[in-house]
Amino acid sequence: MTLEATLVETLGSVPPWLAVVAVAAIPIAELRGSIPMAMLKYGYDPLTAFALSVIGNMLPVIPLLLFLEPVSNFLRRWKIWDRFFTWLFNRTYHKHSAEFEKYGSIGLAIFVGIPLPATGAWTGCAAAFVFGFKFRNAFLAIFAGVIMAGIIVTVLMVAGTNIFA
């Protein structure tokens, strides 16, 4: 069972709009999972699915941008967390340093805006931290990327729905 399916089952007693927002807020699924869920499971129109998913996907961004550094510093006191954050930040730096050094905020927006695994708002926040983006620039770039990803996923859903209708 997928993470979003488990979450939907758990959230079965909450309103559908809240389930969509919640799925969009969790890592991995983000709006790549919430837009199809909103349209296929709950029958939302594309614009509503897009809007709820963007809202949900952006919910964790401010806390992540503000608290990723202090939380990671606190958790690094334990060996397992130190290894995790070292792995995460090194992986992020080595995989994306060329793009971010060359393109800056635009590179961050494009990175977040490509709706593929290991991209999205959560990873964008980690990248913004690793590359030292200022809060405002990081937030705006991640927001632009979430909008791009939401448009791409919504268009693909509408096109797919029309093809198989």
C-alpha cells in the first residue's frame, strides 16, 4: 500500500478537501499524489484539485525553511541522525551544486517544478538550506516550483482523463 493510500485510509473520517491537503503536505507524495487523488478518488475538478494541492504542498515550507537548521543541529547529537543529515546534505550538494551555482533561485524553482521522485518542496527546502538561500528567495523559488509542478500534474491528469474517457 502506498503512503498516500495509507494516509487516505487513516483520514477516512475527515472531509475530502482536508485529506487532499494532508497528502500534498507529506514528503514523497506531495502534489504528485494529491492531485490525482483529488480528481480520481474525490471527483474534484482540476482547478480545485490544483488549488488544494498547492496549499497543502506549501504548508510545510515555512517551518522547514525556518527550522531545518536548528532541528538538524539538535538531532545531530545522536549518531544515527548525524549520519542521516550528513548523507542528505552531502547527497543534495553533490547532485545539484552545478545547477544551483549557475542558476540560483531559478534553478531551485525548476528543480522543485519537475514532478519526479526526489524533487519537490521538501527536497527544495533541503537544497535551499544546503546552498544557503535567503528565506525570501527560497520561499519564492519553491512556491514557483510548486505552481509549475501543479500545472504539469494537473495537465497530465486532464489529458489522461480525456484520453481514457
